Amino acid sequence: MQPTKILFVCLGNICRSPMAEYLFRDMARRRGLDAQYQVASAATSHEEEGNPVYPAARRYMQDRGIDMSGKYARTLTASDYAAYDYIIGMETRNVVNIHRLLGEDSAHKVTRLLDWTTLPRDIADPWYTGDFARAYDDIYEGCAALLDRLEYDKRRA
Ligand code: 4NP
């Protein structure tokens, strides 16, 4: 079976969406599902293009056993729409920008990460708030809910 392809998206692609990419991949690996998912992340802005993950985010993840040293920011492109099954923003602003960059979401691929949880809401940008613990907890909750839901749907299919 083809892997499910997921693209996480935020404004800069140096904090939240890389955290989601690496957390989701780690969760899938821990459940023995590595081969079932292809995960990546991208930015809606060009601001940080080519830059590594923001040091505070990298450190926070490293302290929890996840190494993000190979990740460099890249900007969302129109071809990403066909390439991914799920395109997942961190906050409403990302979703608005995704629609602006990718056009009409005819296949209903675009959601917000915490829309997959029982308490839909935005994930605040830790680049501005400095609150990496809050961002990590929200992203963890969203990734776990997403993985649970996708696996549940696969079993029912
Ligand atoms: P992120 O945080 O969207 O979670 O990666 C940001 C990082 C950088 C900028 C904005 C948000 N920036 O404008 O440079």
C-alpha cells in the first residue's frame, strides 16, 4: 500500500511545522508504522528559507530524544497540493495562506492540526511567545489525534 503523505505547514518552517513533522514521524516509528507515512513540512513565507530549525525548538526536541539537525526551511509550492494527501496548518492564518498559495482545496486536503482533536484551536507561534513547552504539548496532542484517526479510518476501510 502507498504511504499516507502528510505536509505540516506554518509561517516560517523553523518552529512549529518541523516540530510536528519530527514528532509525528517519531510517534509513527514507535507504533511500528514508519513505512506507512511520508511526512514533511513547509512554510507559507520565504522569510526563513534554507535556515535550520530555530535553536530553542531544536533544543526542546533534542531534550526529548528527537534530533532535528537535518531539517532546513522550505516554502510551500503549488506542486505540493498534488504531492500530499493531508496539508495541515498550525493556525487559521496558515490555512488562509495555504489557500492563497495552493488555490482551491478541491480535494479537502487542508486542515488545522488541532481540528483533529476534541478541542479545535490555533497553536500559538513560539517564535513570538517563547513558550516552546506549550507549542510542544499542543503539537503532540494534535499529532497523536491525527495518527489515531488515520489508523482508525484505515482499519475501517
Ligand atoms: P514558525 O515560527 O511559523 O512556527 O516556524 C516563525 C518563525 C519565523 C518567522 C515567523 C514565524 N519569521 O517571520 O521569520
